[in-house]
Amino acid sequence: MPTIELPTHDRRLEPFELSGAPSWPRQSGSFNRIAYAAVHVVADPLADVDPSGQAAVDWDATMAFRRHIWDLGLGVAEAMDTAQRGMGMDWPSSRELIERTLDAARDYPGEALLGCGTGTDQLIPDAATTVADVIDAYKEQCAAVEAAGGRIILMASRALAACAGSAEDYARVYGRILSQVKEPVIIHWLGDMFDPALEGYWGHRDPAAAMEVCLSILAENSAHVDGIKVSLLDDRLEIDMRRRLPEGVRMYTGDDFNFAELIAGDEQGYSDALLGIFDVIAPAASAALASMAAGDLDSYHEILAPTVPLARHIFKTPTQYYKTGVVFMAYLNGLQDHFTLVGGQQGARSLQHLSELFRLADRAGLISDPELAVSRMRTVLKMHGVDPEG
């Protein structure tokens, strides 16, 4: 197996020999969990654009990645935070992304599970922003997604977090929007570790108090809610909330630290999945879920166990920059031809971070082509002024 010299934390270069662990075989069978991967977009590296302006997307490569996810039997959660929603992708770009992915899903020869992120990011909050403005913004995006034939994932709103004066304002907004949707939606509770602008969501900084508000809103609108995706990186809170959900409302884990145990569940229930880390570990996730569906829980845990350290590394603080690691993995594995992110976010993680990610990905069996990955890692090292070949 190939060997590459990688930097260590004491500023040395140390040889790392890849393990040669095989990539997981593709699975296309049925799972006994619903499993969405929140997926990234592939930037267009040749576009002459201001990184702070409108996103430049390589649409062909972006759609090819979605087919890769569907080929593995997973669903696609489109235009969410993994796709740099609000961090490079604005609403017009996200709307085009959603419409293109819906077209790709219609053309896909097999089942193409798809949910579409719907929020209020066309509304830039300021001192004059009102709850009524938030409702109008949500209604605009929901109407656009429904008109295109998409299923709504109702994302948390920065504008609502900025203008809400109480928990009652959240109840008013969600009650109004949920009463008008055509089909039950997935609600996304995104924690402030992913987006600091969402601090105090549901009217409380304390997550336990916020959960009570959220549960109340779910209970009042359960007929219009398929499930709730919780992205708080707090497995105990998620389990507590899961056990208290209204009948028929699913828990979709968004916990990229504790997903393996939460999906496996316990004697009182389990979580389905809607995870950014599934973009990275899709082959392993597919194989693990197939093992679970076949009744082989030992293999499920054996497959996912080494992916957890990788996930915890990619999503480490500051968590909102996890997209850099997601795209880096796609680059290493030949799922895109360059390591470039919308908005220049490829620079959001250090070379040390990327080097450790490389090691952990190999240990998890997620390097599909070791020779290619080593070649591309050497390119990244050289871009940082490190020549591993002397």
C-alpha cells in the first residue's frame, strides 16, 4: 500500500502507510430506517466570481454526486447547511439547486428519496424585521418548493431568531406555515454550534426549555409534521425528546457525533437519519444499514464504529466549518476533481486538520482509491508549502 509523509502536531513529517481497508460494497436493498444524506455542492473552480458574491456551482458534478448517494440506497436532503446554505449559497442559488435536483430525481432509474431545505434566507434580518415578514418569507419558499414538486424540510430561520420576542412568536410562525403545507414536513432544529445566529431558538437559550416549546408546537401541528431533525450534538436530549414525540412524528437524528447509537435505538425507540456525515461515509452507512435490516447488529456497529472518530473530527469546533472536511473527502475519493468550496471555504480548516482527517478516513475504510488519494493529498500539502517528496 502507498505511504505518504503527513505533518504531525509537533511540526514534523511522519510516514503514514495506508491500511488498504476495502471500500464498502454498494448496497441497493431496503433499509429498516429512513436515511437521508445532507449533501454538499460542487463549486465551479474556473468561474470568475467574487467568493463573497453569488455562488458558482458545477451543476454536472453536483448532480453526479446526488446520483452517487441514490445509488447507495440513501436519500438526498438538498439545499441544507451541508450545501453551504447561508454560507455561500443564497436563496436564488438554492432554489435552482432544488429544481435541478428534482429534475435529476425524476430521471433517476430507481427510487430517489429527496427532501428540500426551505427557509427564510431571502430575508436579511434587521431592526425592522417582524414575525409577519418571517411568515411571508417561509410562505414564499414553501410555495416555490411545492410548485416544483418537492418535499419540504422546514429549516430554522435566522430571521425568526433575530426578531422573535417570545416562544409564542415561534408557535405563531410554525402554526401558520404548517397549517398551509400540502404534505407533512420535516422540521429542522439546528443548534447554534452549527450556526451561531440560531442561538436561543424556540425562545430559550437552555436546550431543555427550548425542547418543551418545540414539543408543544409539534403536538399542536402533528398532522402536518412527518418528523423533527435535531442537530444539537446532545444524544441524551435527543433520546428524551424522541420518547415524548406525538404519535406518528419521527425523530431524524442530525447528531453527527452519536449517530450510530441513536439510529440503532433502544427498547423504547430509535432515530431515523438526516445527517451531513452521511455525505462523507455514504458507502459505510449504506452497508451498515443493510446489515441492520438483515438483523446483523454486530456488523452494523462494526462498520460504523471507526466512522465515529472521523465524524467527530470533521465536525469539531468551530462546527460550522465542517463543510470543508466534507468536500475534502469527496476530492480525495475522486467524487469531484478539485478541492474548492463555494465562498472560498476550502481555507476554513488547517493542514493539520486535513492530515488527521486523511488518517481517520483510511482507518474507517473510506479511502476508495489509495493511490489517487495519496496523489491528491500530496497536491494539498504542496499548496501549503509542504513537499512530502523532498
